[in-house]
Amino acid sequence: MSLSFEHATLAQRVLFGHGQAADHLHTEVDRLGAGNVMVIAGERELEIAEQVAARIDVALWHTDVVMHVPVEVAETARRKATDNGIELLVCVGGGSTTGLAKAIALETGIPIIAVPTTYAGSEATNVWGITEAARKTTGVDDKVLPVTVIYDSALTLSLPVDMSVASGLNGMAHCIDSLWGPKADPINAALAAEGIRALAAGLPKIVADPQSIAGRDEALYGAYLSAVSFSSAGSGLHHKICHVLGGTFNLPHAQTHATVLPYVLAFNAPHAPQAEARAAAAFGTDTALEGLQKLRGQVDAPQRLSDYGFTADGIPEAVEIVLEKLPANNPRDITKDNLTALLTAALNGDDPAVLTDDLQYAQ
């Protein structure tokens, strides 16, 4: 069978090395010739950010970082950047921190250097998200793609194991969604498969030894691959669901992704046999769901949405919003009934097998 596809590769510099973040940041600031630098880091990451930025001059520190990037938080940060003549944004932290830097860049065009401390992968995408009036809006714009990403596993050593797991499974969700995203192609599928393999290898090592540099290096490598593949393939069903759960119901980002993932995989996999086979091979198991569930058991993954404050009362509203945002080319037709079944199963932590075609889920 001949191949025919269109693939876009995003231009971005990646610097990777344990214990080298401060040196790499100094080098990049010099290379970019930036004068006024704004460092964005939440209060919990501030000490880490100060270490990373120790060799550069910082014109402005900004610590007001909020999950899902509320529009008012974004607007305040934009004003501060503009009023201070900021020429470069440096974000140190997880997806919320990177998301705020992107919200600033979206309106101002100020370049970003991202220094991630989790495994979410937002730093390697040109996707932005802002929440207003309990609705999370996402979009794609090359202005928000960080010009440089600095990966340093030393910065992740303080990330608790449970958050490392949730964050890494968020990266895994990028990989799996990339196999059947709206613009999925063989190149991002290859990157996604290697991301699955790396994350599946790295996360159990972190659980077994939270100070494992090898495990954290593998997880960061996998997270980067997951994001690059996701940027090309586009946002699939999993991400549409999780953006609604986060933006409308304020569920925690990483834990929501980690919880929903097996249900979307079970829902779509029978209708995407090539993608399913590629994921299974990356896990080294007979089926992709078997591999994911084996990994989730090894790392004590989040189990149910009810643990994070979601209730059955929220399902009808969530279904209504998701149905308005369905991705193009999902492998399986999405209906009100089967989406309700998916969210109900994820709410209760039921066996994902309930989402197969022939089994009606009893509510």
C-alpha cells in the first residue's frame, strides 16, 4: 500500500541534560539576546526557578499561576509583561505554568523558553488553552510554541511519585490520542510509539526509586515525544473530554487524563486496529489495553473521577459540551449514549471492557 500524507514538523530547540538547566538557560538567554526577562513559576516551584535562573538577570518574577489558565489570570500576566517591556518569557514548572506563558505569548508574541518540571509535554506543543466562564477554549498558534525547551531530570526529583505517575500518564494520553488524532500520520505515530515505550519503561522506575535519574530521564524523553506527536496529529477524543472535565468542573489536569485514558483507549481501539497494534507493540503486550492496564497497576495510577470531585450529576452537562467539540475522524462514532457510558465508567472506575460495542452499560 502506498503512503500519502502531509506532516508538519515544528521548529524548536531542545536541550537535555541532568543538572544542566541553569547553564543551558544562561546560554539560551545570551543566544537570543534578550534583555528584559520575565520568569513565571508557581509558589511551589519558585525555589527551583530561582536555582534555574541563578545565572541570568531577571527583570520580573511572576508567581500567580492557576490551573487551566483562567482568563483573568492570563490578562493580568499579559499586562505585567507589556508594562515591563518584557522581551523573553521563561516558565519553570508544569502544564499550568507553561500554559500561562503561552497565554501571554498568544497576545504579545513574546518568545518562551520552557523549563518543565513534570511530564505533561505542553512545552513542546503549539496548543494553548484558556478558561472563561467555566468553559475551556483551546487553539493552535505557532506564537505559543516555546523557542527552546530545557529538560533537566534533576528538577523533577522533588515531584511526588503520585504526581509523577499522573503527569506521565498525561504524556501517555498524548501518545495514544496521536495514533488516531484528526491529522495522524506515520511520522507522528512512530514518535508516539517510542513515547509509549519510554514512558512505560520510565514510570515504574520512578515508583520503585523516586530518585532514579534513569527513570526520570526516560519519562522526560517520552513526554517530549508525546507532545511532538500530539502537536502534529491534533487533539483527539481523549483531550476533548479532559478539557471539558478540567475547564467546566475544575478537575485536576494530570489526574483527569490519567483516569480517563483507559476508557478512551477501550472505546476506540477496536475501531483502529493498526493504531491499536502499534500501541500494543510499544507496550510489549498482546493488546494496547492490556499494556496500559498492566502499567497502571505497576504505578498505582488514579482509578476513578469520583475521587477528584466529579459526580454523576455532572455527566449530562459534560456530554453536551463534548458533543459540541468532537474531533474529526474519530475511529468510532460518538453518541450521547456511548459517551455517557464512557464517562459513567470513568466516574466509577469500572472495567474499561464495559465500553465494547456489544455490551450495553447498565447505569
